[in-house]
Amino acid sequence: MNLESLLLYLFAAGALAGGVLMLVARHPMRVALALIGSMLSLAGIYAILGVHVIAVFQVLIYVGAVMVFMVYVIMLLDVQDPSFTHKYGRLLVPGLLFGAGLAVVLGLAATRGVDPARVTVPAAATVEAHEPGAEFLIQPFSAEFLAEYWLHFELTSVLLLAAVVAAIAVIKGGRRPDG
Amino acid sequence: MDRVQLLLALSIALFALGLVGVMVRRNALVMLMCMELMLNGVILSLVTFAQRAADTAGAVLVFLIFVVAAAEIAIAIPIVLLLSRQRKTLDVEAYSDLRG
């Protein structure tokens, strides 16, 4: 087993441990930290896969923006909330059963061997002329991203602006009744 | 175990863990975070397949999903804050009279 697959197993175990910790941790801050750990492990997996851009996005957008926002909100809130002391609702047993069942069904579907002869692989995957994953390095990906998908990139800014306006509208609309 | 299979299994496990979290936890913010975990699991499978097909469009799609997820959180958290300000609690059991 080489170093790369060892690191892959390590990061996979880290992501899984973060997910399990999210279920058992009591305080939302611990849940947030477990989620951050899980996301950082996933970023490590993406980096090992050679998809460097996604790894950078994962750290910058998810851990850097979304989770920092979440941590700030948790710090704003009351620590004496009843949902902090009683962490599980009424659906504990059916939820666990359903989740386990879903995992088993999806796992069976994913691991059931597919006849390789019947799989149509895209041409780019079969012809490995260049190093696999080289198009996901920062420089070639950025060039192709902004040359071919510039409209999508610009549209995301419109979406983000709409989200900002909507967030402000939610806050203002909630304040209006009590003056 | 094949690398793609390992990553697919991890993605399924993360999705199932997130789903269980959404169903069993009582705290609204924790439920939001579990939804993020589900999204991360799905993104992992998308990245795995995009990397295997050596397709840039997959990575671009992941970027767009990240942006949509950030926008979703930016709207969801103010809603949760307003709910908690109105009912003085984050416990979803207190919101059980919210019916469509």
C-alpha cells in the first residue's frame, strides 16, 4: 500500500468520524467543529484525487464562509436551550433504522459488480494520453473555466446578489410586526 | 477495494449519516448542519465521477453547487434566527404547529 492510498483511507476515516461525531455531540458548537473536520478531510480526499480546484473551493467556500457563519450564529444563541440538553427527538429509533436501511440498499446498489463490457466509458477516460486529472490543476482549469463557462460564473454573482437581498428581506420582514 | 468504490461507499455513508441526523436531532441548527453533511456526501460522488471521466464540466458543476449551498445557508440561517427569536428556542418540537 503506497502513501497515497494510506492517506486516502486516513482522510476517509476522518470524514466518517466527523459524520458520526455530528450525531452524538451534544453542543451545536461541537457539531459544527465535527462538520468542519469532516469537510477538511473531504478537501484532503479531493486533493489526493488531483482535483485541486475543488479542494480549494471546499476549504474557501465551505469551511471559510459557510461554517464560519454557522459558528458565529451558534455563538449568538442561548446556551440554555432545551434542545442542547435533550439532543434526540421522537424519531430516534425509526430514524436510525431508516438511515441504516438506506445505507445498506445504496451500498448494495453501488458495490454490485457491473459488467465491464456493458459500461460505456467516455472517450476521454479510455484514452489516457496525458496524466489523469491534469485538467483539474489550478492553471488549466481556470483557463478553461473562464473561457468556456464565463457566463455561468457571472450568473453565480447574480444568484449571490439575490441571496443577499433575500436574506435582508427575511430579516426586515421578520422585524416589521413588532415595530 | 477499488478507489472509486471506496469513495462511493464513503459518500453513501455520509449521506445516510446526514439523513439520520436530520431525522433524529432536535436542534434546528444541527439539522441544517446535517443537511450540509448530506450535500457533502453527494458532492463527493460527483467529484469522484467527474475525476474519473476527466471532465471539466463536472468540476464546474461542483463550483456552482458550492455557490448555491452558500446562498442557501445565507437565507436559511436568518430564518432559523427569526424562528428562535419568536419561540425563544431552537427546539424543532416547539415548531410542530407549523403545518403547510
